[in-house]
Amino acid sequence: MKSETKDASLKRLARIEGQVRGVSKMIAEDRYCIDVVRQVQAIKAALSGLERVVLDDHLGTCVEHALASDNLDDRREKVEELVAILGGRKK
């Protein structure tokens, strides 16, 4: 992972962690359900954004390196990983 991606990802995770703590507090305070759901949706959106950043980095580093190499097994493995993760299957 590139250092700038790592730094950005850690910042995003810290923000998400704060959001999750906030939802926990909302539930403990018996806040209005729809307000809680909205915050959960915001967390899901933030996680999706993090996923995109990490996946983009992976494509630009690990996958690009594998596709440029002469190692057919490594290339095949990276493509299979992508198909599995994008298709929602576990490898």
C-alpha cells in the first residue's frame, strides 16, 4: 500500500471509529430510531469510500505489478482475487 493511501485510510478509519462511537452513544441515550439509522447509513457510506480507496491502491500497486510480471500464477491469482471480491464471494 502506498504511504499516502495508508495515511488517508487511517484518517478515514479514525473518523469512522468516531461515528461508530457516536451511534453507540445515541443508542445508549435512546435516541430516535431514524436518527440512528441515518448515522448507520453514513458509516456504511464512509466504509464504502474506504473500500474504494484501498481497492484503487491495490489495482495500482499489487495488481499492476502482477500483470506486468512474467509469473502467470501471480497474475491469475490477482485476477481471481478481484473477481471474488467484486463478485462478493470469499476466496
